Amino acid sequence: MSGQDQPIQELLQRRLDCVADISALTARIHKLIQETSGIEMEILRLQLALEQDPANDEVAKELSEVEEQAAAIRSAQAYCVAEIEAAEAAVTDIDHLIAAAKGGQS
């Protein structure tokens, strides 16, 4: 392995690590999307129950709690999307470094 190959190998390993991170984050975002769908169904159920019995404080309290959970999940989704975007940007940067290390050859 030449001296030039060593940095390229390190860059390729960093790229592989970033791609693995993107894969894990993508799996996480899909799980969060599923959680959001489920909690939105629960919100709808509670809203219907509250429409049928507007004076039911227990249902109103439960709805408020579930809406807070939904907000937390949406926040986690936004954070995860930002992490994915950062990891994708890192891959792009590494790709540029690899191209430069190879003398611009593909």
C-alpha cells in the first residue's frame, strides 16, 4: 500500500462509518414515523371521546398528555432528520476528500 493509499483507506473507512450512521438514523426515523401515526390515531380517538362527553376531565387530561407525547416524538423526528442531513453532508465532504486524494480521478 502506497502512502497515498493509506489516507484514501482511512477516508473510505470514515465514509463507511457515516453510511452506517445514516442507515441507523433512517431506521430510527421510520420507527418515529410509525410512533407518530399511532399517537395521532390515539389523539383522534380521544378528541372524539371528548366531543361526546365534553365535561369528561379525565379524557381531557389524557388528550393533553398524549398531545405532549406527540410533540416530543415530532421533536425527536426533527432532530433525527437534522442528524441524517449532517451525516449526508459528511459523506459528501469525504467524497470530495477522496477525489482530491486520488488527484481528481474517479
